[in-house]
Amino acid sequence: MITQHFVKIKSIQHVTHDVLQIVTEKPKNYNFVPGQATEVAINKKGWENEKRPFTFTCLPDNDYIEFTIKTYPSHKSVTNELLKLKKNDELILHNVFGAIAYKGEGVFIAGGAGVTPFISIFRYLQTNNEIGDNKLIFANKTKDDIILAQEFKKILGKNFINILSDEKIDEYAHGHITEGFLKANCGNLNKYFYLCGPPPMMDAMETILANLDFDKKLIIKEEF
């Protein structure tokens, strides 16, 4: 059964040049697991049925809902419309879904906005003192594209590994994630690999892991 929840925006702000953090009211008895998502529409004429999937980036027991959303102003679509919203405007939330859930220690590989399912997972692990030796390999075009860079650095320290494809900066790896890059940064590969990113990156990662004779059962993934 499809359920709709109308929620007011409590705050809306930029966390990077093209990423919004939107905090809303939380519907009663609305539960999710870190890594899950819902479809969101804007309660505005002409936009009520334009649903898009967005991941929860808050914790399940927070008394609010938070989304961290990459916007595409040139697309004239839902994310562009989100840029026009303000406090007390309304969103429509739907049922909860999602394929990514934490199974155990491992390597998280994200491309751009693909990091969003991991935000709630890392916040949850930190709250429970269970960060352990989890690693995040985060691929972006430029340094300014890195979502929540300071928070990830604080949570993960040296296990927060960045690689930039379009910008060369000291202290950041340059290029794309390769087999050699994974070997150099992951150590023992007999662990969970959590993947989320655009389809070309996901295909590349799965090809690399297959070449490394990696157990497919240890791959947890979600495309966007």
C-alpha cells in the first residue's frame, strides 16, 4: 500500500555549491534503516506526482527527517525546483525502500552523490562506537564537490580516502579508481564492499572486483 506523508520543511541550506541539506518534520511511526530511501515529491501545483528517490541522511531515532540532495539546476526538474523552496514549504514522502544496509566492516566506495546512503550508516556507527576499520573511498570531480568532507574526516580519519578526476591537488589522489588503487588502499580484500554511484562507475568497480577474484556475495550495491 502506498502511503503519503505531508511534511513541512524545518530548514534548507547548501552543504556544497550544488548539494542541499533539507530537514523536515518526521511523520509518526515512520521508520527506516540507515542506508534506506524514500520517494519525495514537492507539494506544489504541478509537482505533486513528480517523485524522486532520496536517501535519509539522518539517524532513525532523530525526531526529524534529513535529506542531502545533489541538485542539477540545468535540468529544470525536481532538484532544480527544490532550490526554490524555503522553510514551511511542504514535501510529500512515500514508502521506505533501499538495498544498502550495513552487514559488517568493509570498504565503502562512492561516486559523487552516491555517498548519500553511507552518511546515515557512518553516523549510526559513530553513535554506537562501531566505526572500527571501515573505509570510505570517495570519487569526485573536484575538491569542492566533496560532500560533508569535514564530517567524514572527523569520523574516519585516515580511512577517509578521496580521489579527484578533474583536479590535481596535493594530498588528494588523482584520476579514477583502478585495480591498483584498490589494492593500495584496501589491504585484505576479504571484506564487504559497499558500492553506490553512477552506472559507469558501478560497472567499472564490479569489473575490477571480478578481476581480483572477489566473492560477489560480499558486494552490497545500489545504483542511482
